[in-house]
Amino acid sequence: MEISANAARKTWLSTLAKADASRLVDAWDSVPDSQRPDYEMLRPAEIGLVMVRGRSGGVGDRFNLGEMTVTRCAVRLASGETGLAWRGGRNKRAAEVAAILDGMLQSAELKETADAIVADLTHEQAEQRAEQARKSGATKVQFFTMTRKRDDKA
């Protein structure tokens, strides 16, 4: 894959990983059977834990923040593409659907169907971020400092 293809895949994998599980599965269920590819499980969806790390102040020393439940899955489409998914939470079906969509997005013949789903999810996530920004912006506090002129001649 070329660099731009890797960047595009990184973007759609992020969208699929962050998508609401029920919304992702509902979008997949609305795809007609004629547009769904045949696939085999390389790694059936399985639940595990990953360590989440943080940084002091966002740039300081790393520390272990805690563990997070994730579900991963890998599939191979009949056309040969391998789809992977890692999603937060315990929803095996959502991880399987995300892996199938990842494989479809790598296929020129299947890309159009998966692109429509990912575009909808991307739009929804952008709207949610804008709403969060609007709500948090309403609570923003402006601080200022007043200085007092002192007479030090005493």
C-alpha cells in the first residue's frame, strides 16, 4: 500500500473503532444481501484487555492509566482482502462488522457500499464532536488579572 492508502485506512479504521456499536450493526443490516461479500473468519471476535497509558500533562512521563476491554476480529473476504478490527467494549458482532467493512474498503469492487456506511458514521461523529464542543464552550471561564499600582515610597 502506498502512503496515502495507509492514511485513508487509518482514518476509516478509526471511524469504525469509534462508531456506536448498535449504529454500526444497524447500518450493516441495512445492506442488501447481494452487496455483502462472502468471508471466512481468520480470528473470530474475541474479548480481551489492553493497558491504557497516559502522560503527565499530556507530554510528561508515561504512566499506566488502567485496563480497557476491547474486542478484536480478523476476516478474509472471498476476493482475498483481509479485514481487521479492534473496538472498545465487548460487542463481538460490531467487531466482526467493522472487520468486514475494513476488507470491503480495500476492494475496488466492494468499496462503494462500505464507503457509504463509513461516510455516514464519519458525519455522525463530526456532529457529535461539534455538539460536545458547543456544550463545553458554554461553560468556558475567562480569567484575567488586575494589577494595582503600588506606591513604594513609604
